[in-house]
Amino acid sequence: MTDCVDYWKEPEFRPEDIKEPVFAESEFRVMFPDYRAPYLKQIWPKLTDFLRSKALDCVLDLVAKTMIVKTTPALKDPVAIVNARDLLRLLARSVPFHTAKNVFDDEVHCDIIKLSSFVSNNDKLARRRQRLIGPDASTLKAIELLTQCQLFIAGQTACVVGPWKGLKKCNKLITDCMKNIHPVYSLKQLMVERALAQNPAMANKDWTPYLPKYKRTLQKRRKVVKK
């Protein structure tokens, strides 16, 4: 019997594996809204120290409302600059620093979903966005519990931070919600999947017969007769 290979797991990076630093300089610029300026100014010293420990340099331009991250000659891990770009993108979208810096962990990734790309009407967007949050953020907490991800919804975007498998589930749930499928149905399916995953007897079986099936119905609207 062969061991199960986890193809989602990133190979571990060790600085001693690369003897020479990267030869090319890279730079990313990320813009941020006005309301994020006070928070970014507050946490920027911590962010600078954190990025310097990764052999990266950063600049905060409050006039141009831009965050800049660039490589230094001491950098050996080429993926670090990509992780730093994702870190700045999350900070620009209301994700706190202590959560955004987790993208440097090989097991943690992020996804930024533009909600307005699914719904053009502002009223519909607000209602469906509220469904993801739920009363007293109950739906939001349930999503985080079942996907093992952290979800942040602000304005017209949703930011997800967590493992790859959780990101995939969370992305589908958010996309379905924006397409007018209530998140309660997706949460029920995730609960069933989690129960099946905990059962060793279901490891090599097809889960399709056990998953809940929902039929979408369209309500007939009364025709309004114009006088």
C-alpha cells in the first residue's frame, strides 16, 4: 500500500538551497483608498521590519496613495516578492496586518474576489453581500469555520486568506451567492462533506448520493397592467 501524496502541499524552501541571490530587481506598486491611509501609516514601521527580515524593501507614498515593495540584493527566495505583493493588496482592502502577513507561510494563500463583477445593480450587490455576512456575522463565522479560511468583506471586494482547499470552497460559495444562490445551501453541503470526510468508511466512495440536492424554482410574477 502506497502513501497518499498531498499534491496541494508546497515544497519547503530553505535559504541554503540557493547559494546566489536573485540577479534581477523586481518592484510592485499597489494603490489604496483614502480611508486606509491612517491605518497604513500606523502599522508601516512593523511592516517595514517584517519585509526587511525577508530581504525586501517597501515605501509608503501618502500623496500618490501608493504602496511600493521591491527586492534587495540580499534576496534569495524569488517567491517572496510575490507574497509581498499579495500582502500589500490585502492591506489595501481592509485586511489587518497580522492576518495579511500569513501569506508568507507556504500553507497559506489568498484570493481577492471582486463582487461587483457578478452584479451591476448596487441594491442587489448590497443585499447579496449582506447574505454572506448574515445577522451578527453568523454566516461569515460559519463560512470561516467550515472552510478553515478567514473572510473579509469590504465595499465591492471579498478577501479570503487560508489553505488552497479552503480557498476553492470559499470562492465557489461567494460566487454562488453573487449569482443569487443563498449561502445556507452551500453551508449545508459543506457540513455534509465534512461529516463524510471524518468517516473512514467513506474515503473511497462516491459522495454524490449523500450530498443535498436543491432544485431552483422561479416564482411567477404578476403582470402589472398599465392603464
